Amino acid sequence: MELWQVPLLFSRLPMFPFFDLAHYVASVMALKEQRGAVEVSVRSPVACWFSAMLYCFGGSVLSSLMLAEPPVAFLAKGTNILLASTVWYLIFYCPQDIFYQCFAFLPLRLLVAGMKEVTRTWKITAGIAHADSHFKDAWLVMVAVGWARGAGGGLISNFEQLVRGVWKPETNELLKMSYPVKVTLIGAVLFTLQHSQYLPIARHNLMFLYTVFLVVSKVTMMLTRSATSPFAPFEAALGHMFFGLQKTPSKVKGEGAASSNGSSVCDQSSEQHCDGVKKRQTKKTE
């Protein structure tokens, strides 16, 4: 096997069962680490199972809704549902939490996270091809569906939280995108350009390079325990250039808090002044 054949062979890797299994493990582990998820699993196993399925198949649900297809179509994949449900049960209900603790071991967790990123590339390309079959050469549709298929679990996180009885509108991914959602959007744009033959690169080469970037960045962020996106410097520069963004959200928030404190102080001083005037008036009347 020659070196140039590696990307081609890589693009032909089957995702089932090993890569899909890694995706399910990483997704359900992320669910369990959400605040209140363990309590929900004890109080309502059905709600917990449904949340886990949204974590595992959220991309299929969202992309189906966008293309006016049945959102429950993923339930027809009985083998995948059985595998994901088994993973869900073992992570939440295994005695002594052995299954979760095993995959929480850092080397295994890194392996699972890297394999999950591989499935992201396959989902993006599948979503773009599926959208193209419905809307020929519709770039925005292909980008949107590829984005939804690859990062659907994050994009519908608010709905998933509602299933667990949590309402946090401030966590909307469109308000503050997480790194996986951002990098999936970039991948959807790149693969759409390649699919439309506006990007002079073979599909299997782009899949290989994009996946390598995903895996390396994900593993690096986990090892360094960094939550900062690698795109942060570019986002700041582009935001300042095109939208005039100069203040960071933290600064704006701090100024808002200071102004609110200042207004509360003014309100308190005005109330004290009014109380003093009333007391003097009562003394005069007496």
C-alpha cells in the first residue's frame, strides 16, 4: 500500500459498529455529566433514555425535520437503537458504575473521543449528499443540513434539556456556539464547496485532512483541559473587522453589573432623601 492510498482507504472505513459505538459511549457519558442527569435517571428512566437518544441521534432528527421527513426515522435502525440503548443502560445503571469508570480512564476516553470525531466527518458528508438529492446544487441547504447532521445534538440541546425538565435559554448554541458546533459548520461549508466542485481537492483527501484536524484538536483540548476554541483569535479579528466588535462579553457584562449597582445606589439614596423629607414634614405638623 502506497502513502497516497491512505486517504482513499480511510474514506471507505465503515462506521458500524466500532465508530458508532464510540459515538454512543462519548455522547451518553456527556449526558451523564450534565447537572441533574443522574437524578433524572432515577426518577424517570424513560426521560433519561429519550435524552440519551437525542444525544446519539440528534443530527438525524434535526436534518429530517429540515427536509420535511419523519423525525422518528432513526428509530427504524433497530440495531443502532439497540446498541445505543445498551450503552445508555450500562453507563447509567451498571453496578458500582463500572462501565462509566472504565471509559472515564483517560487513554480510553481519548480513544473514544477521537473515534467520535471521525463519525462527525461521515455525518457531514452524508447530510450534504442527502440534501443535494432533494435540492440540486442548493448550497445553503447543503450547508445547513450537513451542519445539522454533524452537530445536531448540540443544536437541539435546549429541547433535550426540556426533556429532563431543565430550561436554560441562555445555553442556545446560536447565541454562543461551542467549538464542536463551530468546527462542524466550517466542515459543512468546505464539503459543500468540494461537492459543488468549487474546491479543487478530492473528496477523500478533504475527508482525511479534516478528520485529522478534528481528532488532533479534540485530543489536544482534552489533554490541556482547555475550553478555548482554536478559532478564537480569528473570530476576534474578523468580528472587529466586519462587525466592529471591540468589547468582550465579560467586559460588557461587568459594565452592565456596575451600571445596575450604580442605579441601585442612586435609588437607595433617593429613597433615603424622601424618607428624610417626610420625617421633617411630620415634625413640623406636630
